Amino acid sequence: MPEAQYEFFIDPSRCIGCQSCVQACSECDTHKGQAMIHLEFVNRHYSTQTAPVVCMHCDSPTCAEVCPADAIKKTPDGVVQTARKPRCIACNNCVLACPFGVPKMNSGAELMMKCDMCYDRTSIGKAPMCASVCPSGALYYGTREQIEAQRPRSMPINQFQFGQQTISTKVHMMVPRTAQPEHIDVLSAMHDHTSGHDIFLMMHDE
Amino acid sequence: MAQLPRSELEMIAVFGPHLAHAQGQRLEAGVEPDRLVKTHCCFCGQQCGIQLKVKDNTVIGFEPWYDFPFNQGMLCPKGVKRYLQGAHPDRLLTALERDPASSGGFRPIGYDAAIQRVAGEIGRIQAQYGNSAFGILSGASLTTEKTYLMGKFARMCLKTPYIDYNGRLCMVSAGAANKKSFGIDRAANAWDDMLHTDVIWISGANVAECAPITTSYVWRARENGAKIIVVDPRITPIARTCDLYLPIKPGRDIALFNGILHLMIKHDWLDHEFINNHTVGFEAVAEHVADWTPKRTAEVTGIAEKGIQQAAEWWGTAKTSFMTHARGIEHHTHGVQNVLGAISLVLASGRIGRPNCGYATITGQANGQGGREHGQKCDQLPGWRDLANPEHRQHIANIWDMPVEEMPQPGVDAYEIFRKIETGEIKGLLSLCFNPKVSLPDSDYVSAMLDKLEFYTSIDFFLNDSARHADIVLPGSLQEEDEGTVTQAEGRVIKINQAIECPGEARQDWRIIQDIAQALGRSKGFTFDGPRAIFEELRRASKGGVADYSGISYEKIEAQNGVFWPCPSDDHPGTPRLFEPNSWNPVAKGAGPFYFPDGKARFNVAPYTPPAEDVDAEYPLMLTTGRVISHFLSGTQTRRIGPLVDQYAEPRIELHPQLAMRLNIQEGDWVTAQTRRGEITLRAQVVRTIRPDTIFVPYHWAGQKSINRLTIAAQDPISKIPEYKVCAVRLIKASQAPAYASQLEPQQ
């Protein structure tokens, strides 16, 4: 089957924080011994909720756009790669600019490193390590048809709004089918005496 | 023996636990393995399929095994990093003899000399005090072949009644209740029956951390519309997104099940046809739960009445359902009663023995299922036969070619073996795949009893915490150094394949046992040339028993990706789903689907009793224990694997912020927990995901970090499982860091 049909889907609601993805990421041949994936407790004091973040592989990668050394390249099939070693000047621009917080600076090697969707595997038709081992299906690698058949309650989205910037990504995020993507505007959330409009953002109360 | 040969710190310095991280060929990119070996993980009861990458007789990594049906390539972090247990700096490469003059308390000795010494001591103790003065502790992480051999070794070679195993700490409450209710102890279904069910009920099972791949079945079911009910004192990761979470007070599960059945009866959410035709005893149970009103249930369980009503309605009105539980309801002095309560909900609903309707305990150890079937339990013979039953004894005596009158009668459970050391009845002990000093409750007592033995020998691949007390340590094998079968949580018999040879003078465990038998001059019955030969005898021994393996072969396992027992003949495909209508079994002989002469399942009255040690003014809180995802059992393996220790380094005390505020405890503070057995000082983890009247501590660590020094040795009167899941405790803020904090690495 042509590999282009396989896509990467993230469903944070399924994540159990087990770190299989982190442990398996460090087994990837392109960056052995180092995990590129991020797995964070959202707030362990309140919840066991965790969120895994792989590189979203943006159509117009901000990391590459802000790179003064033109070190970050995208493959023809849309995978944004770790910085090219001879070019990377370890300036940290990409680390600061990525809206998803993905790139990591390897200070020892003076090199930005990031998830390359297990290019050594995916380029030859194998699933990435993290999505292979994930016990909960929070990370999934498969076809659009498969994910739609297996997850009727949710749908994939790949457009994200950061301020004025709209970002389209190769990787999809699964969201509840009933929810529409919303962009919150500070004005719409403020109390307005004239209209009686009163919206509270859902914040922890402690 | 008296005490450790050297101080604990000196022994740790030599024998670890030290950490292994990937290096050399394990870290280099692009290393082509010599071969990929399809086998299974060495850790939990799910037994995920995995392919080990082997290079130069070393496991250097893994590749997912996508085609194995249970896990389809999925693994938890333990499975991912399990390869680091091989070629480990702490690996025992020779036999060891206790020697206080040596820096680590042991000196290497030749393998043959060690075997002679062990056989000599067994012979001496048995000649001096009788056969029953020597005991055996075995384990449920061994292959089924080894567990079969251990039972045979005890009964035929040593002729001692005293053998038991660490499954005693695992799921024996479920096993006993299953036998009382169904006449058979096995998960009733493959997990596939979860996928299209209306309701999944999970009681006392931290699925995401202890059976991680089962999560994918639960999530897939949820995606198909199933409602998930989770009962637990903590909001575990599986509880976080369930449809209904019931925060039960530890030790009150039977009260909840009785309360749910009460509501099912009140609303007539019952399958009368099934109850009438396929069960007995419903009336007595119905009468017993008449008093368990929602109000009373709420008072006892500490769960809001609304939640109890909602759970009863969802469970009661479902068309299909899957009931599952684990140690959370089983580790109690009334663990059997708790499980009987869960089974009553299944039987009253009639939802068992058909597609999408299921029931199972989630077994914890690698061979938790197979390890409890073929004779290493104190009262059991192969094929789930009964050591006290004259017919069963004769059947096995014939297979073993031994006089039946020489076969010992049933012995005692694993904890009672230590009490028999105290009374002087047991003078010598051999342990394999069991680290009682960390895993048994009230473990300072266990240490003292190990020291009281005249002779103790331990077989292991690392010097585990109990083996530090040994006179002779024999270097055993890692899972990847041997082959054999195990039976995973669903009842699927699978094949462990050998990937590498044992290093140094280490030997496969079955060879060590046979070498001891030979050195004793009792080699008859212990001349197998490999696991396959043991399995062939096991097949014959199990034939006609409840756990009938006679139709299973290594080839059939490979061809079918596992075979579900019972499998009574060569042309039988195995039995993924038990209790199907019109199914045949050797007890009912066609009278019905359950394993009783009338073919009917049994309802059992399960009265509520509080925990053995309830809270009081002196010890006002409840202590409960369990696992974390990156460690396994007593940590002998996982506390030596660097990335798993990095993930969760040291035990912490989980407590609710309300309790923390009352005791002036902040996140990260040193706090001391005290019970009537002992005390422990660990750092606090303040989280809103636990009941404020309960604290939780994981049990994988040894010495000053071992919570089992505090747990209670009270046991269920039927299953003899210890009450790990609740005892009374008090908590105080510590004035300073414990001494170990500056002396030990996190894993030590």
C-alpha cells in the first residue's frame, strides 16, 4: 500500500501517561538513546490527564521560517526534519517559535532535534515507534478510513489557530465529533453590562 | 543462619541494584541484528507479543510484533525497555556461597560444588528432621513447564508437602471464588468480548498501569458506545475518562456489589430465565441483599448514593456487559467474598457465555494463569487436580510412576510456610522466582524467618533482596534464555521462545532443579532433555482434568497464535469463551455449561465484614498499596533498568490536599507513615485523585523504602491472600530526611 495513505492521529483524551511512546522514541534509529516526543502531565495535582506531543509537521513550518541558517528542511512527503547538522547554529529560534513547543535543543551536540515521524521507518512503510507501541491508541498511525471506522465518536482536525496565525499540519488531532473548533476571543469572554453577556472561561478554581 | 553476611550497603555496592542504560551496540544506529525472535514480554499477565533483536548472543532491542492478535505491536514502557535486563552488570554469572569475609558477603563457587552443597543440605535436613522440614517457594512468572516441574520436584523428589508460590499474593481470591461459582478458574472470555459490549465494569483494577494494553480494549469499546464504570479509591488514568467513577473506601467492595444486586432485584433488572435454568442459590443471596439499601450501601462504601443508583441502572438495564476486576478487590481478608459479590452481578444479569458478554479477573503475573494450574500450589496437582482427592492422586502417581502413598498430602500457603519456620517445623528452604522479603506483608517478620533457617538457597539471575540471606545462590536463567509456554490473562496458552544462551555458569532453571535431584540420588522422573519433553508429560498429566492441555502442542500454539484451554484433543481448536450454551465439560458431562455435576453456576451469599484492621483514633487513615507502570512486582528486574527508574525513581506517598493541609504537608515534603508493624519515610505527592481518608504507596522497593514492612499479614480464610489493600495507618510530617536519602540511589 502506498505510504502516503497512512497518516498520524493524536487523541489526548485516550492518553494514560504510561510513557511507552517516550521509551520507544529513544529506540528510533535516527536519534537512539534520546526521546523526541513530549509527554506532560497537564496538572498532576488535579488530574492524571497527560498529553503527548509529537511534531505536527506543519505545511508551513514556523521553525523553518524563523531559522536564520536555513537548516530545517521538509521532505517531499511533508515530514519536517531535525536541523541539518552542518547548518544549525544552535540559536534556539525554532525552539522558541514553534507553536506546539516541539523542537529540543541538544546543547551537547549544538543541534536542534525533533520528531521526524520515525522517517527511517515511515519512509519504508513501517509505523512510527510511538504509535506502534501506544497501549491506549492515543497515538495512532493508519489510514483515514481506519480511524473513521474505529472512532465514530471523534473526528480528525488539522487546522490550528494561534493568534492571527492559522496553521495546517500533516498530523491530525482527534476531537469529539460533537464539538466545533472554536477560537476564543478575549472580548467574547468578558462580562458586558449592556448585553448581560457573561462567559467564564473554564479555569481551575484553586 | 544469622543475619546478612555483610551490611546492606556493602551488599548493594557489589550486587546492586545498579542501573543499565543502552550503550554499545544497543545505542548505535543501523546495527543489523543476527535475528529477530518472536516471543513475549517477560513481565505482566497480558504477555504481549514482541520481537527481540539479537546480535552476538545479546538482546539489543526490539521490533513490534504487529501480527500477534492480543497487542498488535503495542507495548508498555516495561516491554519497550525489557531488553536491558540482559547483559546486565549485576547478572549472576556463577553460583555464590555466603562468605562474610568477602566484600559483598558472598564468594563465587563452582556450579557443581554449589549443587552438591545444596543437595547435601537438603539430604541432611530431611534425614535429621523428616521430609517436611524442607520447603519450596516458587513463582508465577515461570513457564508452565517449570511450574509443573517444581510441583513434581516437591511431591516426588523431596516428598515434602510444603510448596507454595507467589501467586498466593496475586489472584487466589479470584481463583477460589471462580471455583465456588463456576467450578473453574479462568477468565471466562477473550478480551475481544469487551469491544462491542454495552457496559464495562472495572472494580479495583488500575488497568492503565498494571495491564496497560487492556486499555486499548476499553477505549475501543467506549468508542463503540460502551459505558465504562470504574470503582477505585483513586482516580487512576482509566478512571479519568470513564462514564461513572465510584470512589470506594478501601475494603468495602462486597457492600457495593450487594447494594447493586439489591437495586437489580428491586427494579427487576434480572434474567429470570437464566437464573432459573442455569444457576442455584439465588434466593438465599436475594434474601441476604435485602438489607443493602442504597442508603446503607452509601454509608459503608463511602460512595454517593446517586452514583450507586446510576451504576445499578446502567448495569441492570444493559443488554451486554463485561465485568472485570483485579487485586483491588482481591487483596483482602474477605477477598473471596468480594469476588463472589462481583460474580453475583454477572449471574443475576445472565450475561455470560455468549458474544459481548464476559467476566474476568485481570491476572497480574506473566504466567499468573498457567502458574496456578499445574501443581505448584500447596493443594494442587497438574490439570487443576486436587492433591487431597484419591482418584486425582492416583492419576498423577501413575503418570509420575511413583507409589501414591509416598505422595505428600496438601501443605500450607506461602505465608504459613514462614510461620512454620518460626515454629521450627521447616528448617530449610529453596526459592525460585519469589522475593518474599519485598513482596510479603509485615516483611520484617519474613526477614527474621529467613535468618532463622538452617539452610536457604535461592535460584535467581540477580541477587534479589531475599537471596541476600541465602547460604547458596544458584545462577538461574532470564526468560529470554529458555523456552516454554505461559498462559496469559485471557486463558491463551502462548510460547516463549529462546533468544540467547545463558551467560557464564548460569543455567536454565529446570536444569538446576534436575541437577539437584540427580545430586540427591533421586533423579527418577527428572531426566527431561528440555521444556518440550516436560510439556509432553504435562499434556498427559492434565488430560481429563479441568485445565486440560492435552490437545495443545508447541506447533499448534505457533500456527494459531496461541491456544485457549481447555483443549482436550489434537483436533480441538481451544476454547476462547467459556460457558457457551450446550458446551461440554468433564465435570457436567453435558448437563450444562458450568463445571458442576448439574452444569449450573452457584450464587454464593457474601456477607460484608470490615477490614482486619480498621481505622481508630491512633491510626486514623487507610493505607493501600499497588503498582506503578514502569515497575514490576518486587523490582528485581525493573529497578535495574535505567530508563524505567528514570520514569519513576522512588516510592512516594500519595495523599489528598485536604489531608495534606490538615497535617501541614506540602508537595515533596518528607512524611512518615506508621502502622502497628513499622514505619516508613518517603516524599509526599499531594494530589486530588485519591480519597482524603486513604494514602497510597507503591510496593516495588526494598529495605527502608519497602511499604510491605507496614502492611498487615492478615489473610483471607479461604484463599489465604494477604490484605495488602487496606490497613490502619497514621501520617506525620518528618522532621528531617531519612538516613537512606544520602546513602542510597533511588532504585536501591
